Amino acid sequence: MSGILIFGLIVLFGFISGEAARKIGLPKVTGFILAGIILNPRLTHIVTTDFAEHTDIVINIALAFITFEVGGTLHYSKIKKLGKSIIYITLFEGELSFLATATGIAFVSTFFVHTSEANFSTLFIPIGLLMGSLASPTDPSATLAVVHEYKAKGPVSSTIMGVAALDDTLGIINFSIAVAVSMVLVTHQNFNFYSSFAIPIYQIFGAIIFGIVNGIIFNFLTVRLRGETEGTLIVSILALLTLSFGISSLINVDELLTVMTAGAFVVNFNSKKEQIFRMLERYTDELIFIFFFTMSGMQLDFSIFFTYLPLAFFFMIFRASGKISGALIGATVAKSPDKVRKYTWGGLIPQGGIVIGLALLIKQNPAFASFSDIIISIIIGATVMHELVGPLISRKVIQAAGDIRVN
């Protein structure tokens, strides 16, 4: 089957499945992933295995768009307006879910992952760190769907949406640190300042600096190109994102952090920021999400997933414990209202979006080849389960908080 026909099937299956999911009250992302599972060459023979294994370029471009828009949520005035309550809750729930999952998975995985080269420091700690970093982000789209459907309005729903927007950023930072540390452990490097500290610092802060540079260049171009059409802007954004992502990989700095920083710089310092991000939402999001999540579902290895299914449940348990305790502690420290302290955690359970992209980046790293398929299968499976139960929990806590008015 030709590649162009396969792309057509991906768009068609993804679109139909997304609409079907929406009709029954589930997030579209769940439908996109299920479409990918249907097209998965390990389940059906519609798509060839060779095609599914060579989708990196499309996935990376889609991931660059998604990450750029995550950066676009970091507008200083909006963050300041949200107040300290949201900042504290984000920090505590994001970091506690990271720590709880990283620690728990590192120990629990010793009972399920068996290889001839199994070593706690070079295998189980990296698995724990990487999966812990994937526990931080929350999928805001699932809760947003509930808020829109029931016209919810109040302190709890507002807090949930603010935290969900910010902890994607925290998750990318956690992921960058986890990858840098795991690389040192997996490659069996002896402890020294250069490999243990200098390289990770360069990868993280180098990405931030390079992202700012890219943002400056993009802002300069948009000012110089007066009267440009939206088509010109889309071409400019595509050039920015692909060059930022590609050069970051070339100079060995974190690609996602670079693109996210560029998005944050654009939203804070570009006079056309509202036009840029609304245009992306209007013209590119649906297609980007269809490609990204449908192709993600095509990566699921069923034999690995069912072998390590208990790890997927442990991942969900550890993540939920961090989210619940972190939201409670953060709200207490910030002296938030009782309703916010009691119910916010329920809207932080959905997971998807950027998490799958981060997992796919792990697969692209040769250093993690021995366990990357395990992580991808667990994360995709856990994402589907989170997207099924997450909206139900969100609706229940928002209603209990009184943000949904029942006639």
C-alpha cells in the first residue's frame, strides 16, 4: 500500500473515530488513539510495520506544534492573574506525582522487568525517572470538554484549568532533567562533574537560550513582514518550529524545551500573539492532533502492553497519589478556599497530549532502546484508561463543588 494512501486512511479513520468519541461524551483524543490502535500493524494488516516504524518526522513536527502552543499558555499577565493558589498547586501536584511515580516505578519494575543486564542504577532508576516525568502533565482538553458541556463556572473549575495549563510546562522541564540524568546512568559513565552536571545543565539552559533566540528572530520577521497573510504566518511558524527542533537536536540541547521557550517568548513579546495562536487553533490543531495521536496508537505493542499491564496500573496509582496529595498540600499552603482544597485534585486525573509525545521521544533515543517499548506501551495504555475515567471524575468533582448549576 502506498504511503500517500496510508496518510489518507490515517486522516479518515482519525476524524471518524474522534467524532464518534465526542458523540458519546469522550475527548476526541481518545478516538484518535483508538483509530491508531485499529490501524496498528500488530492488530490489523491495513498499515505496514515498515510505515509505522518510520513516522518519526511527522510525529516530531506535530509534537513541535503542540509544544509551541504549550509555551503559548505562559503569558505573564495571565499567570499573575491566576494567583499564588494555582502556582502552589501546580508545583506540589506536578513534583509530587513525579517523585511518587519515579520512586514507586523504580522499585516495582524490579518485579516485572527481567533482562540479562538488569541493574538497579542503569535500568530501573532510569525507567522510574522517565516514567515519573511523564506523570506530571495533565490533559486540559478532557476537563475543558466537561466545563464547556455543562457551562461550569466557579473557583474549582477555574483552578483546574489554570493548573492543567501550567503543569504541561513543568512536565517538559521534569522530562528534560530526567532524560539528562538517565543518559548518564544508562551509558555507564563514571561519575564526574562534566557528564553528571555540565552536560545536563548545557542541554536544559542551552535549550532555553536557543529558544529565546528563535523567539527574537521570529518576532523580528513578523514585524518586518507587514501586511502578511495568515498563510505567510503559518509558513513562518512551520519554518521556526522545524528549524528550532532540528538545530536543537544537532547541537544536543533539549528540543521540546527549545520550542516551548520560543512559544513563551512569542506570546509575551509579539504584538500579533493573539492572531498567531488563534490561527494555529483554527487551522492546524485538528489535523496535527489526528496525525499525532493516531500515529501514537499505531506504536502500541500489544504483547508488551499485556505483559506489563500491572505496571500500567501501578503508574496510574502512583501518579494519582501524587496528584491528590500535591493538590491538597499546594492548596493548603496557598490558603485556598475549602472547595478548591477539597475538589481540585479530581480535575487533574486526565492524561494525554504532550505525554505521548515525550514517550515517543524516548523511543527515538538509542540509549533507551532496551526499555523504550515498555514505556511507550504502558503510557499509551494508561492514557486511554485515563481519558476514559478522567472526564467522569472531573464532572463529578466540579458538580460536587457547585460549579455546575443543576436545574
